[in-house]
Amino acid sequence: MAVSEKGFLLVHGALLADPAKRRGEPTDVLIEDGMIHSVGTGLTAPEGTPVFDASGMLMHPGLINSHTHGHTGLAKGMGDKWTLELLLAAAPWIGGSRTVEDKKLTTLICAAEMVAKGCTAAYDLYYEFPLPSRDGLDAAAAAYAEAGMRAVIAPMVADRTMYEAIPGLMDALPDALQAQVARLKLMPFEQTLSAIGDVLKHWRWSGQDIRPAVAPTIPLHCADEFMCGCAQLAREHGVGLHSHVGESKVQAVVGRQKYGKTLVAHLDALGLLGPDFTAAHAVWLDDDDFKRMADHGASMAHNPGSNMRLGNGMFRLRQAIDAGCNVGIGTDGASCADNQNMYEAMRYASMLSKVQTPDPRFWATSEEVYKAATIGSARALGFKDLGLIAPGYKADIVFLDLGSINWVPHNWSTNQIVHTEDGGGVRHVMTGGRLIFKDGRHTTLDLAKLAREAEAARARLEALNAEWHELYLKLEPVVASFCPAIAAQPYHLKRYLCDAPA
Ligand SMILES: [Zn+2]
């Protein structure tokens, strides 16, 4: 469980990565009851304080994944050449027929990978069909607790399928397929809102920093009244609101046709934007959208690996930062990432900023990316005491082995964390001063057992979802030709913020 160790602990002998300095310097960290008490050299600790010898290590705060989906853990590596719309068409096949045990298992697979790759907290948009359930979300929360992580878990909901959300797509399907797709019809939103309300009311994990949130998945997939109902529930319960906004060009084009304005302008008009709102992806946002997001103190979760993998485009990180937006970094789900590696997400974020123009004045720096993956993501999750190794923050610390090949030699700490580290150097990970990963192994879970359970579930679900696989194979050619034709339409992004030469 992600609860803090009691008493004092002195971490001694490690270097501390600091974006303000080129190379980390020797720094002690005194931890009290899971919180960082003091940071410096030659710290005095109460007599008898245990010392954790971290010689030969570089410390950085636990990385924070601002956007993932625990339900995708069992769907790792299942597709290639998938656009977002093809991935959504595949969802019943790659995510269907799950038991409550599967729901925990799939999340635990993601959580175990995150911990092993230096990540200690995640914002998880969790999908269940046909309705979010107390048991299902409880199972996801139990997985994060078992892994020793902190999390924000949002039931991900919609009241219309993609076939209803994209004008003309349903009509493009042959009649027989239309009848089959009708089986995917979603519940009236009143029922979904009441299911979310039930989950929020009975949530039992907040004391362990596993908090709930609400995620109307994609604005086009939700009636305006439903979006507003989600926001109202989130505000009543004091929890976050998270949605995929402008992820694919199809969404941007259809959004402008449907709403007569950009997706962000539409959400603004509905009153959804605020400090508790996170827009995932935000690839197809123009400069006015960035200003709206910044004015409301809202956050964006940048998922560069997923955006490249699904051919969605490039988030404009430089412009978002310059507009004053809070930006976090995320992996997105294992079905479109196809991993949960925050080091890779940081590296991609840096490189995707740099590939957009040959003029380095318009690039994000590695320090900016590093801050986005720590304090930027922490803010998106709504945690004020995560993302830094400083007094008053939770003692969530990653120890990188400077003897690993990623650190031979060690030249520039934060730059090397962003550009060189790939998770192979992670030696220990602690949350709340407690080691959840020690000498390259999980202390809270049995990876071999997890692998056996995952393989058994994979084989069982493959058989159970065979009919959904068949349906996907029939839908694929239609979706694969219809949606790119929409995306081929011109979509003008209004730009005036430090616009870089392409
Ligand atoms: Zn997502």
C-alpha cells in the first residue's frame, strides 16, 4: 500500500539531480514519516536514525505519468498501423470480456512497469463497458496500492460510440455491420452519471493518495449536457476532470463542423475549463486555445509516444509553455505507447519539439521536459506535494545507478535523464520513504506470478473476444479509409505565439 514509512530515515551518499545545475551534487535527504524533512549536506538526524546508503546513485523525484489507461495493460503490442480511430474500433476486441480480477491484473501490469521505470504516480483514465463500476475501479485502485504507487483514477465515459460521433461513419458501414455495431451502443448518460456518482461516493483509497476523478472521454463522444454533468459531479466531490481534446485531426475537423468553434472554445463555453481540468494530447490546439487553457490554469497531458504511434501529429510544446500553460508528460495506454516508460516519453517530448523546426530558439529544453514530467504532471494530478525533492514534499525518490551504461560517463544530470536514461539504470524506487523497488526488483509484488496470471488471462480473453476480433477485421477497411479522408480536409491552426519556421 502507498502509505508512508513511520519515523526518520536518512538518505546519504547520493547525488541530487537539479535542473539548475549541470551535474548533480552530493546531497543528503532526511525523511520523516514519509515526507521530506530536509535536504542538504551534513544534515543532523535524531540519534538512532537509520541510514540508507545511496553511494554511487543519482536521485531524481519519482516521475509522474499524467495520462495513461490501466485497462490497456493486457493489450500491449496488439496492433500496428493503427490510427486513433482504428484503435477505438479495436477496443471491444482488445479490452472486452474482463472479469474484476482481470481489471486488477491489467492495471497491475501497467503499474509494475511504471515503477520499474522510475514512475511513482499516474493519472489513469479507466474504461469499463457498459458502465463504470465500484468493483472495477476498486480493483484498479488496489493494483496501484499493491505496486506502491500514488494515482488518480477516473472512470472514462461516453454516451455515443465513435460510429455515432463521426458524421457519416455509420452510414459508410454495410447494413449487416451497422447491426453488429449497434451492440456497442452506450447507456443513456443519466445512468452513467449515477454510476460515477456511486463510485465517487464510496471511494475508499484517498488516504493512500489514490484519488478518483471524472473523465468524459472525448467531447464529440459526449452530449454537452453529459459533459456538464461530469463537471458538476467532479466539482461536487472536489476531484479532477480529464478529457482527450484535439488528439486526432479527425476530432479537430469534426469538432469545428459540429460546434462552429474549436474543441477548447467549446469546452470553455460549457464552463469546463479550470485548474482541475486536464486536456490529454492537445495536438490540434491553436494559439487561442492555449491562451484559454492558460487563463483558466488548466493542464495539458503531452503523450508524444502515442501521438507518433497513432499518426496524430505533434504537440507544440514550446508554444504551450510560452502561452503559460501547465504541461505534464504521459505515456498514454499500453495499447498505443506500447509501454509505460516515462523516460522514453520525456525523450520523445524533447525530440518531438526539436523536429518541428530547424531553429533551436523554438525548441523545448531538456530542463523544461524534466520539469513537465515531475512538477508539471504533479499539478495535472492535483498533488501539491509531489514532483520535487524538497522539504514538505513526499519522499518519492528514484535512485539511478551511476555504474549503469547510461551513466558512463555522467556529464549532465537532467539532460542525461531526459535523453540517455531508458529505465535500465533504475536501481531503487521509494514512495513515502518506503522502498517499493530495490536492487532492480519489486518489493511489493511477484513479477513471475504476474507474468503467469497475465499469460493465462491473455489466452482466455483471446478466445472470449474472438467474435469481436472478427468484427474488427470487417470494420477495419471502412474506418481505415473513411477517417483519413476527413483528416485530409484542411484545418487552419491560428498561430501567433513565437511561431517557428517549419
Ligand atoms: Zn488516452
